[in-house]
Amino acid sequence: MSIQPVQAFEPPYLMAVFTSVRTSEDADSGYLETLARMGEIVRANPGFLGYESARNPGGLGITVAYFRDHASLTQWREDLEHQAAMKAGRAQWYESYTLHVATVERSHGFVRNG
């Protein structure tokens, strides 16, 4: 499997940028399982376009999720399991986080052939 960024989509669409600092690794209780479940739920959202995520060795993580429209992003935000995961994140998994939502006005990509 090759690693590729999320493809460029025809704008406009939304991006939600979640930047976080995790608590210590001792606080992992249920984190990976919840992360996997959140992936299942968001992929079932018809307006979900994809996501990219990375975490540096110092602990800063950035996840960018792309949604076709506000209704799709609202559906994700209001999902009851997602709300429970957000509550658990504040209680045990994150030291801090920010969320930025923006409209993508321009998008293009490049893939080397060969």
C-alpha cells in the first residue's frame, strides 16, 4: 500500500483541523479502540471526503478531515458516539487541543507517474 494524501476535490468543501497534545501514554485506556470506532462512524457519513493525520515525536498531532458541506460536518459533530469520545478526550486523552473549521476555496494535487 502506498501512502498518498487525500485527493483534491472540487471546491468548495470544508476542512476541520484538529490539533492536539496527548496526555501521557499511560492514559491510553480505550483510546485506540475509540479512534478505530470514530473512523468507522465518520466513513459512514455520506459527505465525508477523507482525512490525513500525523503526530510528531514530541506529541503534537494534527488531523485534517474533509467534508462536502456544513450538513455533513454537523452530522459528524452531533453523532452521539463522537460526542462521548470528545468528552473522554477532554477527561483523559488530551492535554490540549484546538479545532479550526474552514472552507476550501482552491484545491489541486500532483502524483508522480512512474
